[in-house]
Amino acid sequence: MAVRNLSVETTFALLGFTDHPEFQVPLFLMFLLVYIITVVGNLGMIVIIKINPKFHTPMYFFLSHLSFVDFCYSSIITPKLLENLVLADKSTFYSSCMLQYFLSCTAVVTESFLLAVMAYDHFVAICNPLLYTVVMSQRLCALLVAGSYIWGMFGPLVLLCYALRLSFSGFNVINHFFCEYTALIAVSSSDIHLPHLLLFGSATFNKVSTLLIILTSYVFIVVTVLKICSASGRRKAFSTCAAHLTAITIFHGTILSLYCVPNSKNSRQTVNMASVFYTVINPMLKPLIYSLRNKDVKEAVWKLVDKKVLFC
């Protein structure tokens, strides 16, 4: 495999989200609003969980880390998207592009495994409630979260090592609004067959393994819930999982739909729309989902708002 020519400074230009200048200001304002809501929502969720002893449980411990990953993911992608909407110069340095790819991919993989961990947590809570505190110990919770972060970095790091060995010309135009891996390696002059195979293998393993954990957990949950005699008990059990199921559907659904889009010149706007949904909109939705679908979180939010109003 060819080694990148270090004597020539490599830069990338991102094509951006739209080719229509008249849409750039409205899109900038819309994405800025979405980013503000994302930051406030996810950091607010972390603060609420941290200051409220009622939420010092495994489920909310995992949720706080999910909110942290969503905050990081949005902060990796959205500021550069906003910058490209208002600045004529859409170029970015080689190192910045590689770093954005690595951090964004790490966030996606970590979130995927955190959602699987949360499915297992719901399985233990509903199927083995008497053993819940014993099984979901602080040590196990810490190991599950640490494992998600470590594995989230491992796969992208391997892909990054191969991407760093690719040759690029001095100036490269990336057909995307951020440094997404397939769009990044597509502009290389090297053979990209092996990086594509590694990406396919890594993505397939991550997707299949996490969905298998989620589906297995929910099969046991459904079987257990159907055995509950009281309707109120069944409703309570299903309501516990409702927000998590919604988050899973949005997260995995948008990513799967994105990779089902045909790879053609006519599909650029479709790919951009799907990409913007899972990179920008999705991190904003999770705090809203957990706030609206969870009675305890709603009460905590309103109490915090009331205190702020009284303080002012």
C-alpha cells in the first residue's frame, strides 16, 4: 500500500450540505437552534441525573453516558457544518479531517453498544427484579460502560491506521458535509479495497452483535411481560422500555436506511438528509424522548425549572 507523500500539504474541501446559496442562512439558523437544544438537553440530562439521588441507579447511569456521547457526537459534527454554511472557504486540514472521522466513528460505535447495554439492563430489571441490585452492581455497570468506550475506539482506530497509509493529492474534494470514512477514502489515489473490507467487517460485527443483544433482551422482556396478570403491571413494564425502544428505532433505523441508499450521483441530497438526521437531529431527540416518555425525568425537569424561576 502506498504511503502518503508528506512533502505535499494535504487539504480537503467539504462540498457541504447544499449547493444553493439562498438556503445557507436558513439552514445555518436551523442547525444552530438544533445544536443549542442538543447541548442544553444532553448536558441538562447529565446534571439532572447527577444532582438527583433518585436517579442514582444503573439505568440512569447508562443514560447519563448516552447523553454525554450524544453531546460529544453533535459537537464533533455540527460546528464544522455551521462553519461551512457561512464561510466561502470550506477547506480543512488533513489532520483535522482524520480526527473528525475518528471521533465521530468512535461516538457512533460507543452509542451503539451503550444502547445494547441498556437493553440488557432492562432485561435484568424486568425478568429478574429480585436479583437486579446484585447483578447490576456498580462494578459491572462501570465495566460495561468502560467496555463500550474502549471498543468504540478500537475499531475506528484500526480503520484510521489504514486511512493514514493512503495516498492523497494536495487538494481533495470530499462529497459530504463532514469527514465520513467512505467519502474520505474515496478521494484517495491508493487501492481502497482493503479499507472497504475492514469497514464492512467492522460495521457488520458492531451492528449484528448489538442488535442481537437488543433483540434477545426484548424477546425475554416481552415473554415476561405477557406473563404479568395485571394490566397496570404490563403497562408499567412496557413504559419502562418505551423511551429506550424509541431511541433504538431512531438510531439504528436511520443508519440502516442510510446504507440502503444507492451509491449514485443522484443520491447525494438523499444521503445528506439521512446523514444529517443521524449526526445532527438524532442527538437532539434522545433527551426529548426520555423527558417526554419518563414521568420521573419530567418531574425532575419541572422541579429544576421551578427552582430557577423562583431564584430569578
